Amino acid sequence: MTTPIGWRNLLNAELAPRFALLCLGIWLNAADTLVTVTIMPSVAREIGGYQYFGWSIAAFLLGSILAGACSGKLSIRFGLRQATALAGVFYAVGCAMGALAPDFLVFVAGRLVQGLGAGAIVSLCYVAVSALFPESLWPRVYGAIAGVWGAATLLGPLCGGLFAEAGFWRGAFWLFVVQAVIFVVAVLVMVPSAPKAPEGGRIPGRQLALLTIGVSLIAAAGVTPGRLLPAACAVLGLLAMAALLLVNGRSPDRLLPSAAGDLRTATGLGLMVIFFCEAATVGFSVYGPTFIQVLHGAGPLLSGYVIGGIAAGWTILSFVVAGLPPHREGLAIRLGGAVIVAGVAWGAFEMVRGGLVGIAASMTLLGAGFGICWAFLAKRVISGAGEAEQALASGAVPTTQLMGGATGAAAAGALANALGFAHGVDPAAGAAHGLALFAAFIPLALVGFAAAWRLGRN
């Protein structure tokens, strides 16, 4: 008779400390975005840098992509313990740079370093599941990881909001420095010196370079003087992103599956949905808290929770649709894409012309769209790839999401500066031009929906 595997097996004296360590590593990444977007208006009021607002999110996401692509090789070369500890050090240094930043460019540099650490920590934590826990407990561990992301939805805005309302936003970064130091010490104590690490190919350096160039050029378009040069930066940035797909398809060392740029395949269509929908929505995270505080008189804590509705809607609806039968998956993909478009459009209106209740409802609807379709998008992206590339396709889902977020954040910053928000948002300017800022991303959501409609054919 087989003894049932339960939480008691995971929380015994040997495994409980490892489990806590893993949850801490995931938490460092999961809480970051919601903490940061909650305190960003306070950061800009103290050290300036409204013209670089979008860069803070784009830099973190770009760092996460670069580190995620390299973490497997680091674990092979240095071992899981040393690689994970190094990632924690990077994260702590990035947080300290943010806490000490005298100006916004130093703050952005810190966000890049923090992203490098966070991206590597998450990737290596997933590697650590197989190294630190018996296979029979993996489902429990992965379930707990999902729970940490859910907890961050509630605790992230609370953490950032309390520090911002106390007038000490730097304290939020110092808090995460302390947590990162605890994480590094725990890794050095608990993780075996030479656990089994997955083999991998070479780092896709050319694709990562093109991605960095593309995001940087799009972001630079917002702070470049004149009219011709900003337009050239934006066009060249988009061309670099397109070149990434071409180079990736011909390279033996791929960042994405070979079919990523082929819209005749489920893999290509699914990744297109993910990229464009994420790019269309990240502007709410970048500028939403500022508009909520300036136009609607909310404090940092409330504005953080209103934007956190995206994560809440995503989490709730992902559980609601989890039991859908296979023949309904295409419908869920189409419905999710449509709901995302509706959420972006409604959110753009409510952010400027509506009220707090409407903004919260629209953000929750927007997140619900992702929750409805996300699992089925991932399934079709992975199953549409060849058998030899299914592992790569699995990793391409979060990578493409990060790419879309970084690109959208850079574009939102550039557009905000063009609309006159380079030196801050005041009630008059926000009311006059805010709708244009958020509504400009509706076409991206429509492109994502068009791809979702094609992908949803059963």
C-alpha cells in the first residue's frame, strides 16, 4: 500500500528549510513589480526623472531576460549553489543602488542589476526544485510557487504603499536588500555544493544583443531631441526586434523556437498573442499609479492595490477556467483576447475620465482576460513546436512575456514624453493628454486579439 504524499512530507525537518528558501527566492521576484510601481510616483517626486519613467520597468524586465537566458549555463559552470548565491548578490546590489540613488539614471541602472539578479534567481529556483526535492513532491512545490505569486498580489502593494505613505520609499529597497542577504546566506548553507544541473547549449548572444539594442532604441526615442531622430530611434528599435526573429530562426543557439516568427504555426501565433497583449497592458503598470494619485487623489497604497487588480483578475480566472474540456480551449483563447482588448480600452477611459471604482474594475477585467487564455496559449505554443524544441517553447512563454513588457514599457515612456509628461503629470495635462497615452496601446491589443482569433481555431 502506497503512503499518500502530502504537505506533511514537504514540511518535515529536512525539507522545510529548503522549501522556505525556495519560496523566498520566488518572492523576491514576484513582489518586485507591484512594490516598484506603487512607489514610483514617490521616487520621481524626490529625485526627478519623469522622462525616464518607462525605463525603470523596461530595465528590470530586460535584465530578467538576459539573466534567465544565461542562468542554465551559470549553474553548469559554477554549480547551483554558487550561481544562485551570485544571483542573490546581484539582486541585493541592485536594490541597494535603488535605495541610494541620487538621481533617476542611477535608479534605472540599479533596476537593471536588480533584474539580472531576479531573473537568475527565478530560473535557478526552478532548477533547484529537481535538485532539492524528491520527484513525488514536485507538484506540491510548484503549487506553492504559484501561491507565492498570488500572495505577492496582496502583499506587494501593501509593502510599497506603506513605505511610500511614510515618505520613505527607499526603505522598501532596503527591506529587499535584507531579504536578499538572508537568501544568499541560506543558499550557501542549504544548497549542496555540486547538485545535478541541466545541460544546455550556448547562450544566444546575438539575439540577446538585438533585444537589448531594440528596447534601448525604443526607450531612447522618448528622450532624444527633435522630431526626426526620435522617429529614427523608434523605427530602428522595431527593426532590431524583427531582426531578432530572423537571426533566431537561422541560429543553432536559439532564444525562441524556430517557428517563433512563423504565423502559420500555433507556436508563432501564440507567442505573437503573448508579446502584443503584454506590450499593450504594461503602460498601466508604468503610469497608472501616477495618474490615479494625481487625477483621483488616491494615496500610494490605494493606487498600488488598484493596479494590482490586474494580477488579482489573472489569478482568479486562471483557477476558474482550469477545468475546461479540450474542445473549449480555442474559445477560451478567443474570449481571453477579446477581454484583454476590452480591458485596455475601458481602462484607458476610466484612468482619465472615470473614477477609482471603474479603474479597479477595468484592471481586474484586463487581468481576467489573461487568466482566461494564458494556460491554453502556453499549451498551444508548446504543443505546436517540434518534439526537439518543446522544452525551448516552454521557456519561450515567459521570455516572450518579458520581451513584450520591456518593449511596451519603453514605448510608453517614449510616448509619455512626446505628450508632455517628461517633467511630471499635473491634473490639467493628465486630463488633456492622458487618454491618448493609454488609448495608444489599443491597436497592439487588437493585433494580439487577431492572432488569438486565428489561434483559437480548433
